[in-house]
Amino acid sequence: MGDLENIGMRGLLVARVYLFFRFSYSGIDYPCALVHWFSTHGDEPHPDTNLWIVEPEFARQGRRHMSIIHIDSIVRGAHLLPRFPSDAPVYLEVNYMNVLDLYTSFYVNKFIDHHAFEIAF
């Protein structure tokens, strides 16, 4: 989902999918996803890595900024790499299931495959 006027990451939004579901209304099926939005940090990729940085968005009182979207608005999966703090150790408890909850910013890895490289430049 994003801005059709811009190309690459300037026209895309990053979100974490929590739930896929479907509902019917007036005989029409709507496949949807519950997502937590991420915001882009800055207007350009990081100068050292050339990767965009994203951060989870939070609304008032520290609640996640979440929405329900139609799955047709999902372009592809994104590979997010945590930005590990230079002054703190990486704990053994960090794994694929909790890393998005433990860190506050991430690189969008455009080098994961050819399609990501073409989309998230």
C-alpha cells in the first residue's frame, strides 16, 4: 500500500501483519489483514548501508498504530533486519518470533532477492 506518485520506498508503506481474515458483506467476500504500521526514518536511505530504515508507529498511550487493510493492497513481504545498538549486547533470547517486538528500528533489506532490489531502491 502506498503512494502511486512516488517510486521505490518513497511510494510504499511497511506494515507487520498480525492476522489474515475474511468477512462477507452483502454477498461479497473481503479478504483482509490486521497490520501494525511502520514509518520510514528520514527521506533517504541510510548513507552507509543504502537501506531504508523503518520504525514501528505508535499512537496515543503507546498503543500500536494498527489498521485493517484489503490483502490486494499488499505488494510483497519485506525482510526487516534489526538495527542492533552498538552499546548493548545481543541477548540469546532474541529469535525470529520476538525480534520485531524487542528492537525499535529496522533496515528494509533490498538485497534479499531481485524483486525486492527492484522495488525498494
